Amino acid sequence: MRQLKFRVWESRFKRWGRYPYAFTLDRNFNLAYTENSGTLREEDFIIQQFTGLKDSLGVEIYEGDIVSYHFDNPEVFWNDLVAWGEAGWVFQNFDGTESGESRACEYKHLRVVGNIFENRELLDPAPKTL
């Protein structure tokens, strides 16, 4: 069984949330996030889930991470976004469509290089070369 872990991007402050978090659901299943400075509205934060996977360097991979990977030729690589798809964790292309390559868990040469909030410029449609 994989560990359920989450991280929080505080949209209003443009930063990663500080620990500890306290999340609650009201009777309408609206999410509330409480910190020392008070309660934030749902639109003030984005919760991202740990995929249960690690990259080739042992870094935990979360939803919203940008990963770099290659196939047989290590000099040609792609950057894609990690997202939740219909059947599990998948890669999304720069335009938000699911990458046709494979499922995220099938890559051996995979490295977290950033995230959607701080490094959006890394999402580029073309493969990169060294």
C-alpha cells in the first residue's frame, strides 16, 4: 500500500504551504484549509497528491511536477507534466493533452526538473537535446 501524502500550493501567496496543515470538509464537502493566520478559501490553494513514485534520483514525484525523461538516446529528452489520468498517473503534453508515450510509472530515466507553478517555461512541445 502506498503512502498518501499531499503538498499545498498557496495561490494567493505564490508559495508552497507551510506545515502543519489542517484540512476539513463541511457537510457539502467544501474543503477548508486552516493555518495560523486564519482560514483560506478553497480558491486560495491547490492540493497535489504524491504519486507513490520516485524519480531516478530518489525524489518523490507529485501531481503537478514537471519531469524530464528519455528513451534509448540520453541526448534527446522530453519534459512533461505529471497528472492524474483516467487509469492512473500519466504525462501531459505542454497543451494539457495526455502524452501518447506511456504511463508515468514505466520510465526508468526520469527526473523531476520543476513544477507547474514555478517552472511553467519548462513545458515545451519539442524534444530537447544535450
